[in-house]
Amino acid sequence: MDWDFYGRLLIPALNDGLWISILLILPSASGGLALGILTGTIRTFGSPWLKRIGNIYAGLFRGTPLVVQLFILYFGLPNLGIYLSPYMAAVTGFILCSGAYQSEYIRGGLLSIKRGQLLAAKSLGFSSMGSVFWIILPQAMRRAIPGCGNEIIYLIKYSSLAYIITCIEITGQARDVAATYFRFTESFFVAGLYYLVLVSLAGIALGKLEKKLYIPGFGWHL
Amino acid sequence: MTKGAPPVLQIDDIHKVLGGKEILRGVSMTVDKGELKILIGPSGGGKSTLLQCINFLLPPDQGRIFLEGHEVHFHKKAELYQFRQHVGMIFQDFNLFDHLNALDNVSIALRKVKKIHKAEARERAYHELERVGLAEKMDLYPAELSGGQKQRVSIARALAMDPKVLLLDEPTSALDPDIIGEVLRVIVELARSGMTMIMATHQIGYVKSLTDEILFMENGRIIERGSPEKLLHPDINTRCRGFCEMLNDLIREP
């Protein structure tokens, strides 16, 4: 084992990157989910105008590469006098992109809830907003968990794109070490393991959440 | 009922077009306090649509509805939401909230619509479940209840709001014959206790003696109305009696 390379160079560098990656992923995942719930609900139950705005947003961010979005946020916005730090540009881009995808999973969940639930809520005097918030969303969210979890796992991996706009996280660190010492295979192999561990942990957490939210009639848990 | 008091519900010339088809062609009726009115007639005749128009789940194209003499302006949202609290609705397929246990199904509208405190809402909900004989099932989710139990929970849910009138849309049609009885017993008990109700049903036998008026609907109109004695009298030939006899024949056939 090459202790000097792994122990003194690669691992410490990747650990620095890991910290940045976590700081990227946590706000992006929660912000993206929140934005997705809002947008998905608007795209399903909103007034025609709100629906249109939601659809345009989702269409734009699902229809263009994330790298392009990040470049616009980091290199393009200064032309309009808006300066974002690499970190802020990355988090903003991830939230906007993830929100667009999450909204689609949420929409699927919302559409799967029978219309009778809405009728029953309204017949009890719930407002339209109240019906959606108290009756439809809690059910739709349970149906959307697998899809939303999938998007979070995907986000963990595409957070690696942050290094392109100089927010140096795991991939960026691995690339620096690899380029400096010309040891690409080992550097990226270990970086890959870091992502694998992150994704596995997220998978376990999502599974626990799904169990915790389990209600008879939604899925087939034991 | 004191003379001169306005009817609980007055429905005036309701019209409704759905999907280009005229489903309701001018339906009017009044319901006094404590009355049980039965809507009967072939499917597609407009019974469900009428009930859904009464609490504006389907907004009528034309016509007016009065609650205790006051016209309901359903375009004003606050007024509409208030009105719906006074008009309970029982659906053919129950529509219990699938993510809530029986107790929360009954208490959620108390908490979120009437803004009653949680403990008080739970107590009221428990009492309503007791009334339909399901207190011991309060922790079960809809997926864990039988059809008859679900419908009884949905009746408890409607009653918890203290409705002035209850609309029942074929409450037993989705149930197996052997459990129809447990739901009908609850409905009969309600009628005896003086609840004002409009019920679309084909199970007319059970509630006949309690029924104040039968309304026979066909092609979007009420074509016959009268007491059960009048409409179902063996000596009088009515469209309603013919229909009921046809239903009975279907049941008797081997």
C-alpha cells in the first residue's frame, strides 16, 4: 500500500472535498424537494396561468443540460450585475434543476390520488388549498417517495459538476490530485467509492423514511 | 316543526350540462326539517349529479339553492365553504381519507376547517364513532376496514360537522348484500332521531316507513313525487312502482 500517496495526499484531499459535497447536497436536496412539491402542486392544481409558469420552468430546466445552467448562473449572470460565489451558483443550479425533476414525481403522485378524496374534503368545507394540503399532498407524497428518492440519489452524483464552476468538491479534489501526480486511475476510483458510500447512506435513510411514513393501503411493507 | 319556518333546503330549477349532455333539466324540491326524501330512478337519470349540485361539488349552470331561507351565493368562496359545512355528504364509494385512521378521518375537518382544539376534536370524533358502533376501530386505517365499516366511518365524519342536512348518494350500492344491513341500520337510526336527509338509493324497502317523500327521477327531471303509500300503492300504476317491481324481480331471479 502506497501510504504516502493515499494516506497523506488523496484521502485528506477527498475528505476536504467530501465536506464541500455534503454542504452542496444537503441544501440542494431539501431545497429541490421543497421547490418540487410547490411546483408539482401548482402544475397539477394551479390556475391556468400558474400552471403555465410552472410548466415553462420545468420544461426549461429539464430541457437543458445542467452544465449549461451552471455556466449561465456562474459566468452569465455577472453580465446582468449578479455575482454568485461558485458555491452559491452551484447550489442555486442544483435546486432549480432538482426542483424541476422533483415536480414531475410529485405531479405523478398527485395525479394518482382518486378524485373522490378531493370531493370528500370539499364536501366537509375544506377550501381548495386546504384540501390539497391536508388531504391530497400527504397521500401523494407517500406515493412519490421512490421517485423523489431516486432524484436525490441522482443529485448526489451530479453534484460532482460543481467542480466545473470551481467549487472544488470530491471530484474536483480527485482531479487536482490526479493531474498533479498523474495518477488518474487510483484518484477517481477512490472518489467513486466516496460517492458510492454517500449514495448507499442516502438509500438507507430513504428506506427508513419510507418505513416510518408507511400507512396500511400504501404499499406492501411488513 | 313550527309553522312558517323556512325549509332546511330549497332547490329551485337546477339545470346542469355535463359533457354536452343535459343531465339535469330543471329540478326543484324543498326539504323540511326532519324529513327523509328518497331519490330513485334508473341510472343516468341524474340522481348523483343532483346531489353533487346541491353542495356545489358540481356548480349548477342555472337555478338557485336556499339553506334555511337564505340563498347560497356559491361564487363567494367563504360562503360556499361555510355552506358545505352545513351539508353533509355520503358517497357511494365512501371516500374515506386513505392516509388517516378512523378517528382522524372524523376529526380532521373539525380541526382544520372548524379550528376546534385537537383534544376536543378527538373527543367529538370518538363520540361519533361510538354512535355508529365503531369506537373500538378508531386506530384502524381505511385499508383495514370492511366496506360497511368504511361507510359507517364516513357517516360519522359527516355527522361530526353537525350538518343541517345529509345527502346520501347510494350509500349501500358498493356493499355486499350481507353488510348492507349494518349501514342501513345506522341510516334508519338517523332518520328516527330527526336528521334531515336526501338519499339516492335502490334499497327502498328498509326505509320506506320513514320516508316522507319519494322523488322518481328520469332523464334529468323529477317525473313523479309523493309519499311511499301513494307511489308504491299496488292499485295505482306509477312509473316508480314499475321500476321498483323490476328491481325486485331482478333480485328474486335465481
